[in-house]
Amino acid sequence: MSKLKSAFFCQNCGYESTKWVGKCSSCSQWNTFVEELVQKNDSKKQVDWSSHNNEIRNFKTIALQDVKVSEENRMVTNDIELDRVLGGGIVPGSLILVAGEPGIGKSTLFLQTGLQLIDQKVLYVSGEESEQQIKMRADRLHMKNENFYLLTETSTQTIFSEIKKLKPGLVIVDSVQTLQTPFIESSPGSVSQIRECAAEFQRFAKETDTPVFLIGHITKDGSIAGPKILEHMVDTVLQFEGDRHYAYRILRTLKNRFGSTSELGIYEMTDSGMHGVKNPSEILMTQKEEHLSGIAIAASIEGLRPFLIEVQALVTQSVYGTPQRTVSGFDLRRLQLLLAVLEKRGGFHFGIKDVFLNIAGGLKVEDPSIDLAVLSALLSSFEDVPLPQLLCFAGEVGLSGEIRAVNRIEQRIAEAEKLGFEKIIVSKYNQKSLMKQKYNIEVITMSRVEELYRYLF
């Protein structure tokens, strides 16, 4: 009979301790240790995957120069947005973690992805829903696939025994927090269970070259539930986010060993599933008939994709003693920095004004090139004068009031030209890259915030 041992695990990073401590020595977080029963079994039976894959692996030390590198044969899905976020398709043997809020559409998206792969055997493992619930969702998607198989199970040993019989080309697990391995005597969702289950799927994926999607939950503060080591173990981490009040969802790459970490996929949620948005610029800009103050269009880039977004600003007289600063989709500290630049370099008294800023469409933007559009929207609302139509902006603003150059300006200008804009204001320091090409859109270059104000107003 194996010995049962109690250990304490940090809920934040997964650090193991023999006794309870107030502060984790690994991640320095307070009051994160919980007690769990751990079964130390020396005769832990590992699943043998030699029959699953005909390739015989020879484990030995090898010189780096002797390693043969070949191009990865990626599994291309019918989902253009998912392929873009993953870097061109699903890499064989990769372990992909997908996290998002409850009800955001994670299960729908990957059920749809599995049903679209007609050429591959797909196993969908669900620990949260029954076969009837999954079948009802598949019927709503109006998709059929004879090579799509369901398994409602939480025990990893049962799952792996079914995998050995079926030999699927892709495995989707919904969700990793519901799995339980018999080698650990703690409840599903605990730190040790999540870590051990993920390790078992990692070993399966690497030894059989079978890609695995692990769908995960997030905590109330927006981080992925479970130990931080879970994110280190997997090859790719995807964040699925969006606002419940909007129909649009964003698939964002947080980590990717096989591609860029700055890619973005945009989906529209409909009755028939998730549909990729081919031209996000059209949905991120509202169509309005009259001129309104406080609205500016920014030429932004996420990953390899350029698109135009609408920045909305409202500046009003402060009623209370302390002026309000409220933002949605933008960094609050960045807004305070831009307001300080306007106060110091332009002489505008924003210190007695309430300032509200919103990025239209529920998008969260980190690209510094939208600084110029944010600043223009603030000035437009401050003066209560609408900006000229068919004008957009691309530039970063420095602390001394200079307009700094941004990267890949040619793609931003081409996107604005494609959508019918007549003028774009960019940094004067982007002129070197602009001299190579001629555009049908008028490119206006500026170097200071004062020049921008004189031009607009």
C-alpha cells in the first residue's frame, strides 16, 4: 500500500512546501498555500505510446550541428483567424492552452474547429458537459463530421486508454481543471492535479506528435487558473476575450514557441457559431452621418495585421473636487501621461476637467502609435470642434511633446488608403521610409504637438 503524504502548494506558482508558510519563497505572494494529499507512488505506471506512433525515438546525446532541421508540416484548419494566431496552423506535437471567461465561447470555438477538420480523427474530451449537450451545440452550428468523436470523462487513465484505441490526429480537452489523475490524491482543479494532468498530456503530445488543446478557466482577476508552471509547460498560450455586450471576440497570443506573440484574431459570435472577421477596420469604426467632436481614427497594427480603430474622448467641466479619469480599452497611466504633455507643452488646463476615453468596439489596444489619435480626440472634445472627415493618425507622443516615428508605417498608410481616407498625419521622422513609395492618400508629416493643434484648429 502506497504512503499518503500531505503537502502544501502555492496556488499562484505551484511551489511545494512541507509546512504551511505565510509568504511563498518562490513568487513572494502572501496566504496562497493550501494543503493537499499527495500519493507518492514509486511504481507509477506511465502509458507506453510506442504502438501509437511507428517512429522509434532514439534518446541519446547529440551535437547541435548534427541536428537536422525540417520545416514543420502544420495542420491547416478552415479557421483563418486561428491559423493566423497559431503562426500558420497547428504544429504536430504541440500543447496549446486556451483560457477565457465563462460563457465567452471557448467550447463553441473549438467544437467548431474540431468539426471542420474532416481529414483528421478528432477526439473531444469533455469533463463539464454531457454528450447530449455537445450534440445540441453541434446541431446549432449546422456541422457534421464522421471523424469527430466524443468522450465525457475526467480520469486521465481512462482518457489515454481510449486514445490508444482511437489514435486521433487532434485531441481537445475541455477543461484541464476538471481532469483527475489517480496518481495524485487531491481533488480536481487543485494545483497538484492540474500540474500532473498537464504533464501527462505534454508527454503524450511530444511522444506521439499529436497536437492537444487544453481549455482552461481564468480567475476573477483575469489570470489563468492553476499554477504558473502550467503556462511554462505548454507551447502556446491563447487568451480568448471580449465584452458580453458586443458580438465580437478576440483571440490573443500570450506565448507561442512556433510563431509571433503579437498576433490577434477577431471573431463575430452569431447563432451559427464563431465567424472570423476578415476586415476588422470596418467593424471598429462607426458609420455616422454628422460630424461629432471628440472622435479620431487611429491606424494601428496588431501582429501582422493593420486596422483602423475609433478613439472617443469626452472632456467636461469637473463637478467634484477631484477630476475623474476613466478609460475603456486604453492604459490609464498612458492617458495621464498625454494629459500632462498637453498641460505642459500646450497650456491646456485639463487639471480642472473630467476626462473619459473609450476605444470603440470593446477592443483593448497596447500599440503606442495611437497616442496621436488619443491626443487629437482630447483636443477636439476640449475645443468642442469636430475633426476633419477622412483624416486618420499614426504616431507616438513623447514627454517633450515630440511626435515620434512608428514602425511599419507603409502598412498603416495602405490600410487607410484602402478604406477611402484622404489624409493621414504621421511623424516627420518617418519620412525616410515614405520617400520610397507614392500613395493616393495625402501624407502629412509633423514633429511637434503644437503643429498638430495649429493644423487642426
